[in-house]
Amino acid sequence: MKFCAPIFPMGTKGGIKEGLAKIQMPAGVFFNPHMQLCRDIFSLSIGALPEKKLSLCDCFAASGARGIRYKLENKNISKLSLVDWSLPAADACKKNIALNKLKNSRAYKSRMETFLAKRPSDFLEIDPFGTPAPYLHPAFASFSNAYSKSAYLSATATDTAVLCGAHSDACYKIYQCSPLNCEFCHENAIRILISKIARTAADFEYGISPLFSFSHRHYVKVLLRVQKGAAFAVSSIKTLGYVSYCPKCLYREWAKFPTKKTCACGTILLHSGPMWLGPLWEKGHVQKMLQLLPARPYLQQAQLQKILCTVESELSLPPFYYDAHALCKKLKIGAHSLEALQNSLAQKGFCFSRTHFLPTGFRTDAPIEEIKKALL
Ligand SMILES: C[S@@+](CC[C@H](N)C(=O)[O-])C[C@H]1O[C@@H](n2cnc3c(N)ncnc32)[C@H](O)[C@@H]1O
Ligand SMILES: [Zn+2]
């Protein structure tokens, strides 16, 4: 497992304010200020959940910044547990709970695996160093031991190099998936992560449905609804499949199992999976997030608005975005404006959207030959 050095190894005098929370970080307690946008967007995502009373466990709490913000900023979190196996971190959580005058909140010095075996919660936040894979089993065992009919799980993965195909053996080992190092590798990364979660969920007879997926900087993160029952588990597993990709002409197709060995251009296709082929977002959930955003005290309001609007426009379009930059390079032409491409494709009746995954990325239902014609 990769270990990131604490971003503030010396601690911060006086602490910081993030969202509605005041947070102090003593020496040796991990805190990454670059994850503020991530904490903003997933706090918003929690606010958009329909339940009125949820108990939440931040299983990798560090300073407690994430869990404390989730509770302070959302009325639907009625109880908070902050868990970290490091003593300085658990102490910092305790102090930060007091600093923010949080009720029904407690800090625990514990491994999340042992903690969850005794104390279940409705919502589990899994934000470890590197991959969340080893922690999915204790998370679903905990839902199962509590006979939870429905629950929520949010998991972050910072091993994006593994998920994006830079180390395929590690991806086989950790996620039991073959990755793909290509222009839509960040979407593949999320789909592989969800596939691993769906397969672990099925071991405990749970099904999953993604409410919000996000790729930014060095991490990918998902928030999923978890539902008990064989039918939910089977339906999730039946949503897994493979993408087949041609590195020469950039053609791609997806299906439960790969159907072709060779692309129409004669190149051997590369296959990646088993990955989640279903939706990455629930439309109503994203719309609720957009509704809630203006009332939030977030520094990066404009950026969050832009991200959510892009997600809203991409969520109903086909998976596996294209990259205009990669296509232009293949066609040996200069950079092309996305607006012009959108207009050309719209004239022929094709859908088009940008994607939050990549500034030069886009989604369309147009076949690759039509996209290339529109670019030339
Ligand atoms: C990436 S940091 C969490 C960051 C935090 N969620 C935030 O947003 O600031 C991971 C934390 O998990 C703790 N940790 C690692 N393995 C653990 C385990 N098995 N159980 C509980 N805590 C663990 C580490 O001590 C570290 O503080
Ligand atoms: Zn091809």
C-alpha cells in the first residue's frame, strides 16, 4: 500500500477553517489542504441524501476534518463516529469535536476493521491512503451484522496509477480487473473501483447503485447506495462487463463479455474489465446537489457549480469519453474547438457533452467515424 507523507507534518498553529469547521492539526496528524474541494463536494452529496437521520462513521478520520464537516454542514447526520488507529489523530478528533461544539459525536482510537465489527453505522466513509479495497470486506460485514436493509458507502482511491493501467499486475491483484492505459483511463478507474465494491457487496448479498462519482487530481471517489437482497446483488453483478478499445483508431465498444478480437481497422483490440458499465451518477441526486450549493459557505463555489453542471450534462450520455486532443493527434491535425465539434455533431442530430474527467474530453452518441469527419 502506498503511504503519503503528512502534508502538514509539523502541525498548524491556530488551525484552519474549512467549510463550516474549524480544524486543528497537531504534529504528525495527516491533513491534505488540496482535498478541500473533495470534502466540499462530498459534504454536499451527503446533504442531497433523502434520509433525515443517518449515523455516519468516518473510518479514516485523521484530524476529523471530513467527518466533522459532514455533520456540521448537514442536518441529516444525527450521529458521528471518528475512527483512526493513530493516537495523535484520535486525540485531534476529540479536540476538534469539542472545538466545533458537535453533539452526538465521538472519537475512537481503533482500527476501522475492529471498530466496525462492534459498532455499525448507516453511512461509512472510507478515505484511506491508497486503495480502499482491503476495507470493503469489513464495511459490508458491518452492514450485514447490523441487518441493514439499506446503507451508504463512500470510498476514495488514491492509487490512480494502478487503476489507470500504469501497473496492471497490481490492478489484477487488488481489484481483480484488467486496466487500460488510454485517454479515458480515469473513467475506467472509477468503473473498476465500483466493480470491486459491487463484487464485495454481493458476497454479503448487497447490491449497489452509484449516486455520485468524481475524479480529480490524484484520486477518484464514489458515493453509493447499498441495498440488501439477492435481487439487488444479482442486478449489480449483471451490470459488470468489459470495454474493448483500439489503440490505433481509438474505436471502443462495451458489452458483458468482449465480442471481437480485432477492430475493423485490423488492430488487435485491448479488453479491460470486469468493470461497472452502469450509470456513474443518479440524476436527481446531482440536481439536488446543485440546488443546495448556493447556500453553502464554500470558497470554491464557482468551480463546484461548473463541475456539477458538467456532471449533470454528461450523466445520461454513453460511457467512455473521447479526448479531442488524442483524436486530433491521431488525425495529425491541429487542436480543434469543442464548441465547433459540438455544433457539427449537433447538426447531424448527435448528442454531445463535455466531461468533468478531462478538460479536452467529451461524450457523444456519434460513432467514431462521424466524430473524425466532424474534426476534419
Ligand atoms: C488519508 S488519511 C485520512 C484523511 C481524512 N479523511 C481527511 O479528509 O483529512 C488516512 C488516515 O487513516 C488512518 N488509518 C490507516 N489505516 C487505518 C485503519 N486500518 N483503521 C483506522 N485508521 C487507519 C491513518 O492514521 C490516517 O490518519
Ligand atoms: Zn481500430
